[in-house]
Amino acid sequence: MSEPLPPPAGENRILATLPADERARLMDDLEQVTLPLGHVLYEPGDVLGFVYFPTSCIVSLVFTTENGATAELAMIGKDGLVGIPLVLGGGTSTHKAVVQCAGTAWRLRADVMTWELNQHGHLLRLALSYTQALMTQMAQSVVCNRHHAVDQQLCRWLLLSLDQLPDNQLNMTQELIANMLGVRREAVTEAAGKLQAAGLIQYRRGQITVTDRPGLEARACECYSVVRAEYERLFHLPQVILPSDRARPNPATLRKRAEARLEKEKADRLAASNAASDAEADAAWQQARLVHELEVHQIELEMSNEALRQAYDDADALHRKYADIYDFAPIPYFTLDEAGVIVQFNLAGAILLDIQRSHTRPHRFAAFVKPEFLPVFNDFLDEKLRGRCRRSCELVLLATAHHPERPVRIQAVTDESGREIQMAVLDIFPSGQAADHDRRHTDPQHQVVNDRTAQASAQ
């Protein structure tokens, strides 16, 4: 598995934390946008068309009451993403998302984001971790706004904003801050005056500069440190090791990816054709278009083949894993066809019936059943093939060279086609024989069974 890229300066933390291959695949569908101050991304009830990964902007999630009063629920910057309802499966916004600090962001179509989340890769894990951190910020904001002084609230808000910005300056009016905190503008003016008098900030019209961040942190209530600690904890959780890197292309953007691979070659062809005459250039252009289409289709096929190979490798790895579990399970398992012929059995099954797995001669399971129990067994198979719900069947197996007669209970299901029966065969012991069974299995003679297990494994 590839390592996550280190977060570059000014980059979105979620995108930067993705493994290199997953991030590179996602970048094909990302569009960089500039978001001005006051731009509304969502209104309450809007269906989300895009998800945003801020890089230098800050977006506020704001709730507005019926009488027009507002309060900020949380702020989102380069540590997170805007569009959590999509992560949680809702798809519509319950609040307003508005840009409180202008800057840039990566934008991703909602349908592409949904597809990526459904791949259950690192993006889903990071998005869910960020959701938990955002919930912590919302909860702490409620506590802070209810129990702490306005100057402490302002310190918390300034520190959280600075964490999302590249420097110590915020372009923000006192009126906007008052709307975010849900307090009167006069209260913000008074609180900002106290901080400026203490030498912690400098305020000029529409601009706040933090001159003493350690002092600001000391002045703030514990709410800031609680939120910051939760963000750091969640982003430093151990990387979950996935079965494999999910490199399957999104079918909705497959052609776009294929055309991107040809972009440089197309530019080279155009440059060459521009040097020729107009007629030659036109002919060259028509030919280039045909070649381009063919090459795009070829690359689409190559990408699809890559996805199929990845899916095959995943399935093959799972098959090997579960084949080992099946082969070495302590319970005998058998698969029978419609005629009752054994088509597959595991190691424990070979030992139970005293047959060699390497032999290709077909065996009917009924041949190992004591004759007086054959009607019971045949009825059981018939009911299973007809789809009836008889749960189990108890019978006695014939003695072999290494085992006496054995009473067993058979539990079975049919496959999806209804043409094969998969059976688990369990030993049962009539009253008074359990102790004898335990004695025999602790006796040195039981080594015979162990020897046969080793022989069958070698085969």
C-alpha cells in the first residue's frame, strides 16, 4: 500500500492525507475554484451538487432563526470538507454554508464523491473521521456560547480561524463576527477592545491581525484546545490497511480520464500540423480526430481491463483465503450434485469417509451410509433439492478401516441454482458413548487419525 503524501502548504488536509494513488485518481475529477467573501454554497434544503475541499478559504455553517438572528454552527477550512450530508447519506443541506473568508477550494461533483465513498477506501475513513471532529466543534461551540464570556468566545473563534489560514491576518468585520457568534455587535467591539488593549491583536477597519498567539491561547477558554485536540487525534489515527489499493476508475468520468492521457500528444500533433499548409493541416486535423477517437477508445478499454484485473486479483486473493479455511476446517464439508455424487470435500471429510482426495473416481455419499438409514438420507436429499426446510438428518455411517460406525447429524443447504447440496457432517454420540469417545481421542491409538491428517494434507 502506498504511503500518504505529506500535506503541502496551503493544501487541503484530507486530500493531502490520501495515499498517493488514491489522491492522484481523485485529482482528475477535482476542479479548483475561487470563492469570494459572502458566497453561499448551500441554502437549507438544497440538494448538494458539489462537495468542496477548502485550501485557503473558510466556510461557515450558519443557522438562521425565523426572526433573522444567526449563529455559526461550525467553520470549515483546509482541515476538512464542505458537504458532510453527502458523506452521511443525506444529500441535502440542513443549514446555510457561506464563505466567511475568501480563497480557493477544490470542488468535486456530488455523484463522483458518492462513487468514491462507495469504494470504501481511505477517503471514506477520512471523511467520517472529519465528521466526528466537526461534531465536536459544533458541540463545543454550544457550550462556549452558553457558558463563556464574549471575549473568550472571540479568542476561540479567532484561533480556530487562524488554524485554517496561512498567516496571522483575518479580513473580517466586527459585524460579521457578531453574526457568527450570535451576539450584539457592541459586545464584539468591547471584547476586541480588551484584546487589543492587552496587546493580543491589532484591529483596523475590516482587518484583524493576531500579534500574540500564545497570549490569545492563554486568554481563551478550554473550548479551543478541546476542538484542536480532537482534530489532531483523528488525523493521527493509524492508517487502516485495506485489502488492496482501490484503483478502479469511476465509469462516469472514464472518457475524461482517457482524453486527459492524450492531451499532450494532441497538442504535439496540432503543433506539427500548424507548420504545414492549410489543406494539409485540415487533412491532418481530420485524421488526428479519427486517431484521437480510436486512441480514446483504446485507453478506455485499457482502463476497464485494469479495473477487471484488479477485481480479479481481489477475488482470487479472497478465494485462496477462504479455500484454506474450507480445506482445514475441523468439520467435514461435502458438496453433492443432484444425483448425490460427491463433487467436493475438505480434509476432514476425506478422513471421515476414509477416501483419498487425489482420487478422481466419483463417490456417492449414500455408499457410506448404513443401509437401514438410506431411506432417511434419500428423503433428506430430495427435500433439500425441492427447497423444503428440513433442518437436519441423523444417520449412521458405515465403519471404515480406521473408524467404527459413526452416528452423525447432517445439516445442508442448496446453492443458488438449486442443483448442488452443501453439507456439514457433525459427530453425535448416544448417551454413554461421549466418555468413551473422549477416552479414545486421548488414547495413543488416536495418533492413527493424526497420521492420516498429515498424509491427506500432503496430498
